[in-house]
Amino acid sequence: MNDRTAFTSREQYDDRDEIARLLPAPADRDLPREQHLRHKDLLMRHIDSDQAVSTESAVSTGPAPSTGPLAPGGPSVRRARQLLRPVLLVTATALTLAGAVTAGAVLTGTGGEKGVGSAAVDTRPAAALLHRISDAAADRGTPTVRDDQFVYTREKIRDTDLTGGKAVVGPLEDYEKWLAQRPGPLRKLGLIRVDGETMPLNAELGDTEGTPAGLGRPTYRWLGSLPADPDKLLVYLYANTPVTERRGRDQAVFEQIGSLLGGVMPPRTAAALYRAAAEIPGVSRTAVARDAIGRQGIGIVRDDARYGVRTEWVFDPKDYSFLGSRSYLIKDMPYAKAGTLLSSSAELAHAVVDQAGRLPADGTGADRTRTT
């Protein structure tokens, strides 16, 4: 998948070839949080194509559009390719449905990694829980971050590959990121280290002058500039979150908020984000949720009913800190059965450092995982 040779001149590709074309070389990684939103769009277009051609075939063999996009209204192949990291084809941050119980068997993927079972969605309103999470976030202290510093994050991530037409759950990988905080457009956004391999984070494709701070590159200062009033913040997010024909606005805004969770941000911004999420239709809660390393917590969920994907935000039941997230199928699809894991993450450490590649002085880069 690291091969950069030119593509063949065939005018038509089947879905598997088309998706394989989207994979970038490892050195061209982009902001992982932003990638999660793009991965969802790719997955949804792949599902649509499968369903349109055959409900029984695991892989669609129909021709892909020759104009470049995988589907009308979707981003170009070239842009999607830039925003995906290699091998990890699916990371969905999506969810909705109140009071539904979906039975999903615990599965073992073809890659040997175990899947997950569906959990019951709590019928009690999620707003009360999100308000408690918001209050805890408002009281949580964070370090001051200068524009010349880097925000360090360490997390565990597991994703699923769909390039073969069947879901193959990948291994749990160790991610470390150093994100530059300078507000102006940047061509070099920081560093990312995956299982010990360090690579630069480059500006998004098309940002010839560099990528500025914003939804796609949320710096501490930019996050602090967002409205602290949840209603005004929600208006801003609905107005500025990219939406495609295949993803409703409510879903898009929920996913956008999910992409901002974790990391280091001003407490008042974190508090406002959680209260804003409470106002999005279809947000529910679940009494039991687990992150990528098995830590058990309480969950905020939203189901993407069209695509059968549930995403959970997992919080510590004692202090309401964000532990990570998980997404999985809640209905059978051509490429996998209900209960199949699509993505999961676990937040391990956050800090502020003066140089990209430098570990925090207090040793927070060490493995501090726990399983309950």
C-alpha cells in the first residue's frame, strides 16, 4: 500500500480497487481526529455502493464513476486519499436512537481480533448525564498552552480494514501526536508516532499556503475562541460543519464534536461542547461502555440508523473524564455482521511540551493504562 507508482489507465474500477486507491503513503499522515470524520464518509459511500449493486454480494463489482468522486456530492478521490491513513480504512464517529436494544453477537473478525456485542441504550435522557460531564469538565484544570508549544497526546487505537470487501479488525496500535499550536496557516502541523515509527503531519491537501487553526486543526487558542454559550456554540457548529448528501446535519455535528474530544482544551470550551451535544436530536446514553483497552465506563451514544453504526463516547463513571470511543455495527451488512467492531480508541496521556517529538517531563508518555 506504500507503492506510489501511477495508477493504470483503466477507465473502470470495482469498489475494492477504488477504495485501495485512496490509501496514502505512511509519510503523508494527517490529523488523526479529523481523519475520523473522513473515514465515516468513505465507509458510508462504500456501503451505498455495495447495497446499490447487490444485497447478497460482499463486494460490489459494478463500475465506479470515472469522474473521480466515489459518489455524487462526495469529496474527490484525491482529497479522500490524502485524508486517510494507510491500512485503517474505517473509523466511524456516529450514533442515535433512544430506548432501542439491538442484539449483536460477539464476533471474531477475519483478522483474528475479537469484535463486540451491542449494548442496550438507556431510555433515560442523555442531557442530564451530559450536563454532569459538562460540570466536571468546567472544574477540571488544564495547563496554559503557548502558541509556540505542542500539545502531546498518547492513545491506543484499533481500526478495521474494508479493502478486501470484508471487515478485518486490525491490531491495537500505540499512537503519539505532537500538534503545533501556532495559529497561522502551517505546512508542518507536527509529528505522529505509530508503534514507534515517527512521521510528519503535513497540511491538508489543497492548503497550498498551509492549514490554519480551525475545525480541522483545533489549537488551544482557537478552541478558547469558540462561544462559551452552548446554544451559540451549537449554532456555530451547525453553520460550519461540512455536510454531505449522505450524512445528515445532526449526525455531522455530533461527529464533529466527537472529533474535538480528548486532548487539551480550555475547560469552558469542553463544558460548552458537552452541553451543545445534549441538544442534538437522537443522542442517548448507555450504562456500560468500554474503550479500546477495556476500561469500563458510562457511554453517550448516537446511532446512524441508515448505515447501522453505533458510536459510543466512553466516560469514567467517577470523575466523568473522557476515556475514549468505540463504534460498531448494530445490523448485518454485506461486509460484516452486527456486533463487528469498526473502531475504538483509548486516551492515555495528555501534556504540553516545547518541542515536537519530546516526551513530557513528568513521564506521562509512559503506559498508564488500566483495565476495570
